[in-house]
Amino acid sequence: MNIEAVSVRHRTPASIAKELRFEDVRLTYGAVEAVRGITLEVRPGEVMCLLGQSGCGKTSLLRLAAGIEAPQFGRILVDGQEMAGPDIFVPPEQRGIGLVFQDYALFPHLTNLQNVMFGLSGLRRSEAVQEALRALQRVDLESAAQAYPHELSGGQQQRVALARALAPRPGILLLDEPFSGLDRRLRDQVRAETLAVLRDARATCMIVT
């Protein structure tokens, strides 16, 4: 696994940000070693980009952090609390980690507002609507709340997916190649907009690209 980590520090204090740490983490799929002894720390409020060729294990590392995969060896900690290790595995919904998938994973039969509300099932409906609208406003898509994903451009769909991940106010946010499906001109614009939203959210971020 050959990954280059590029870190960007922000001066603004992180009010909800949490530390994410991997300690000698390993993951295999059969005979394929996807993650080999990775030790990595993402400090609170930090935005870290993981760079590497396709198939080197970047997405697997995000899936491990989110709780979609369990490591065969090593530990994963959030603010010093063990999320995964030899004797423990905290399920994804209890980790306080948001994940934006590469294909955005929006539900086509739901409006954009309903897509964002999907991660707010623990709130009363009126509260969930308010939080979802705030998240859409943060990505400048409040006016498209009642539209459906297929009515939006690729860049707008990416922002809805980002709003859905931000709505529960996670301390850690993971983005899996969020700009890969966009053309070069749109990619630069959406990247700049996304980084601005991440700075405003103040969550610890790990971006695979």
C-alpha cells in the first residue's frame, strides 16, 4: 500500500472535530493485502488528502474508519476511544463519522431534502427537516430541496451527498474520491466549494483522491 498523505491545517478552532488514529492496521481480502500495517493520525480540525494509485488501499482505509470493514490486526481510535481492535468493534452508526461515497449513493426515489434527512432518523420529523435544510443551505442548495437527484448536475449531486454527511454534525468526515466523476472544469470549481464547506463545518476530514 503506497499512500501519500497531504495535510492542510486550519487556524479556525474545531468545535466538534475529533482525532482519528490508525495503529498498525491491516486488512486482507483473501490473498490480497489491501492495507498493510498503516499507522496514521489525523488531528482534530485537520483536512488530510490521501493520494495514491488505484487499488493501493485508500478506499479500504476509509471503510475501516467508517466501520464498514473490520481490521484483521491493529486498532482504530477516535479521540483515544477504541473503535476497532482485537476485542472490540463499534458499529458504524455509533462512531460519529460521516462518509461520502464515490458514487454519492443518493436515493433516486427521494427528494434531495429526504436524502439529507435519511441520516437524521433519531430526530423528530420537524427537527430533521430543519437540520436537513440547514445542511442544504450550507452547500448552497436549499432551493433544490424538493427536487430529485436526477434533476441536478453531477456537482450538485456531490454537494447533496456532502450535505447528508454533514447533517448529523459528525466529528470526522470521510470523502471517497468525491470529484472523480466530474469533468476537469467542474472538478476545480466543486473542489474549491467543498473545501470551503469543510472549513466551515470544522470537522476532521480525510479525503481520498
